[in-house]
Amino acid sequence: MAHPVIVGVDEPASAGEAVDWAVDEAWSRGTRLHLVHAWLWEPDQAPESLDAPAARRSGEESLRVLAERAAARHPEVEVSSGVVDASPREALVALSAAAGLLVVGSRGAGGFRGLLVGSTSLHVTAHASCPVVVVRAAGAEARDGVAVGVQGRDPSDELLAFAFDSARRRGLPLRAVHAWSLPLVLGPGHALPPVYESGHVEAEEQRLLAEVMAGWQEKYPEVPVEEDAVRSGPAKHLVALSKTHRLVVVGRHGKPEGPVGRLGSVSQAVVHHAHCPVAVIPSV
């Protein structure tokens, strides 16, 4: 059987949508679902009054409730669960090595309700070795398709494979987004670049996107594809599309030494502000 879908949970009230999304995904993949609760707090977060046995029992009860919820939603999916004696960050990143997909809620275990995305969820998307889906809200049935951000002339095979497979399994169209901008024009005292005609640049960017997508459309002929080469900031356009799409897929291209690990600025912005689940795909 394929690698499992693993979902990190805290209390049932905040993890229900992530569990629903994860069990739907496990069902569509034909694989099992594993729910994990990591109950140890980070050293700088642990309250002085922390009752360790009670915290562990609370996690076990949350797992029981959420595992029953998942099993009721898809009785044919094998559902397992377990409490891990580690911090959520450490546990989920370690488990990602054996997962086909890792699913987390947007607030994240140990997060704060006022934040759009919890620190645990951001850390996991930046460091996990498998794709991670951050679920803020369940995708509405009326939403149309999967959107994927395509960057540059050599996009990640892992990124496009995930996007096409997600669309195929859901019977949805795929919108491939390639955002571009005119080259920077320097001011006095600098060598000026050639004069650019925006119409020519747009045509070239559209041609580039079509070349990238051609081979993938041959691999997935059943997936309708819309190519969207737009003069816009990539994060801004993908966030706008998240209002009408079921899933947004982005790559992870940031530098390991950056403030959010390997999560680049575009991926981070989309994870923070999207209105639908976001899949973050690491490059091999």
C-alpha cells in the first residue's frame, strides 16, 4: 500500500476540518490515514501549571473522537492514531519521512487563535520531506478546480505531478498560473536595459508556459488545463484564485538559512492568506 496520509491534530474543535480533508484524500489515494497528537510543548511555551499526565490523556481523547469522525466519513479507509511524546514540530517533521502526505490545520498545535497560520504549521511546511497541505477551510463543492503556481523555465516535476494528480483524482480542471513582470528599468547613473514591449513579453511568457505544460498534458490527457500567464505578483494572484478554487499548489524554493527555513516568500504568503487548502511541495 502507498505511504499513508498523516494528519497532525490538537483538540477536536480546531482539527475537525483538517481530519475531514485528510480522510477524503486518503480515500481518493487508496491508502490509510494516521492521526497523530504530539503533546509536549516547546520549552518556551510550556505553562508552569502544565499537568503532563492530564495533557497526554486529553490528547488521547482528542484522537479517539477524531478517529471516529474519520472512520464514519469513510468507513473503507483504514484509520490509526497515536500519541507522540515530542513537540508537534519535531514529531511532524520526523513523521514526514514515511508519509505520502502530511496534513495540518492552519492554526497548528500550540498556536494562537488570532493568527492566520500557527508557527507549527509554518515550520512543518518549511522542513517536511513530503508534501504538506495546510487546511484553513474545507473546499466548497462549488469551487472550481485546482490552481498551481508555475515558476520559471524549469518548474519542479514534483510540483506539477502533485497538481495534475490532485486534479485527476477529483475530476477537476487544473489552472496553471505563471506570473511575470517587466524587467526593472534602472534610473540615471545606471546602464539602461533594452526597451521592452509589454505585448511581446506577454506573448513570450505565454509561449513559455505552454511549452512547460505540453508534456504534462500528454501524461494526464483526462485533466482539462487552463494556462494563465499574468502580469502580476504570483502570491497576490494565487491568493485571489484561492477564493474560487478547491486547492492551491505551490513549490518550496526558499533557502535553508532563511527565517522560515526553506519556505520561500511566495509560498509563505499564499499559506498565510489563502481561502482554501494549500499544498506546499518540496523539490527533490
